[in-house]
Amino acid sequence: MAAPDKATFNAVWPKCFVIFLGIVEVLAVIVLILTELGNVASNFWYTNVFAGGWCGLVMLVHFFALFVAGKNSRF
């Protein structure tokens, strides 16, 4: 495999890294929301904080922003 030149590497690497962070974050959102749903399903009457759901929504907006930034970036 031929070694890429520096300009090509600098053009591709930031996009890949930002998209990778978005993928990691979407996996974290899925785990967080599923954990929150399991907590609510196990004991609905005593579960009143729902912090995992709200944090999941904030992280959902953030990973959409990461995907948009990764796709449209010109580093």
C-alpha cells in the first residue's frame, strides 16, 4: 500500500475522527436511553428523575451536529 501524501492525510483525517466520535456518541446514547427505559420499566412509580432520557436527548442533538460538522468540514 502506498503511503499517502501529507495533504491527502490532512484532508481526510479530521473528517474521519469527527465522524468516529459521532459514532461513539450515538452508541452511548443508545445505551443511555435503553438503561433509562429499563429503569422506568422496572419501577415506574418511584422513578421520577428521568435524567438519562434528558441527557440522551442532548447527546442526540450533539451527535447530529458532529455528523454535519464531519461531512461539511474543510479542515
